Amino acid sequence: MRYLFLSTIFSVVFAYEKDMTIMVQAGKVDCFYHRVLPNEIIDIEYQVIDSTHGDLDVSFQLTDPVGRVLVADYKKPENSHRHTAALNGDYRFCFDNSFSTFSQKTVFFDLLIEGEETEEKDYDDDKEMELGTAAETYMMRVRDISESVSKVKDHISAARRLQELHSAHEARDRNLAEEMCDRVLTWSIGHVLLMLLVGFTQVIFVKSLFEDRRSFRKLVPGFSS
């Protein structure tokens, strides 16, 4: 019975989840592969959190094992997709930065593979009927606990993904703020240097108006003011 209880719970809560932060070089395409079974649900969400130059955007493609393109995004800062697999095999996830000449992109993505919920049981109905009311009560409690564990798992997974997305948003906003700060600092230094140059030029020009030019006329014959 204990083995039955544990196997029932773990069969309900099993899922694959992976989140990564990658660097996609300018003019390059980075692809990842994951094996997916039929009727499993592919849930992927990505976001461009940093860029060395230009906009925060990247192209994305999801391809099935036979090479058919299931999802295609062109130059988007973020997006999410949910697809139910129809074939068994390696599905390809590609982040395309080939349209950029100099800009390197930092991309965060979260991949979740969920199995289709089934109504299959890990116990024999005939044996349960033979055992009587005690076994029925026990199995009802197992079902209730399994449903509760499944709900808790779903809520924790959703909260975790939400926190990761908030962290990605925070990283993107921080990078934008730092880039804006660098631009403001660069322009401020440029304007200060320009103001100093203009002030120095004005001082020289005003000073030249009050200089005695007689010594200059002696050095240069024929010069007249």
C-alpha cells in the first residue's frame, strides 16, 4: 500500500522544467534540442534581457522532429508559446540573431514539458472490491492526497516561473537603466568639454580686443590697424 501511495503521487507530479540564460552572438543562431513524447505539452517562454547595441529583440523557431516549423517569431523582445506534441522525437528550439551585425543578445528562456493527464490507475479494481470498505476508503484518501499534491505542485511551479520572469524583467530593466546612465554620462562629459572649449575661445577672443598692437606693427612693416 505504501508503494502504491508513493507511485500514485509521483506519477501525478512528474514534469520536466529547465530555465537558462544564454548569449547569442551577432550573426549567429543558437539551437537546443529536447526529446518529447506524443501528447506531451511544450510550454516555452523567452525574453531578451540585454543587448550590446541596438534593440532588445531576437527571432525564435520551434521545429518538430521531421523539420516542420511549428512556431516562428521575428525580432521580438519576448513571447511565450504552448504546443502539444504530435510526434515522438527531438524538438528543436532556435534563437536567431543573424540579422544583427554587431549586437550580442542575452536571452532568458524557461522550458516546461508536461505529460498529458491520464486516468490510468496503478491498482486493480477487482482486488479493491474484494478488500471491501477499508480499501475503498484508503484509495479515496490516496486520490484526495494525490489531487492536493498535484495542485500544490502546480501552484509552486507557477509561482517559481513567475518569480523567474520577474527576475528576468528586473535584469532587463537594470541593463536598460545602466545603459541609459552610461549614455547620459557620456553626453554630459561631452557637453562639459564643449562648454570649456567655447569659454576658453571666448576668453582668448575678448583678451585679443584689449591687446596693444603697436609691437605687432613694428614686427610687421606696412601693417595698419
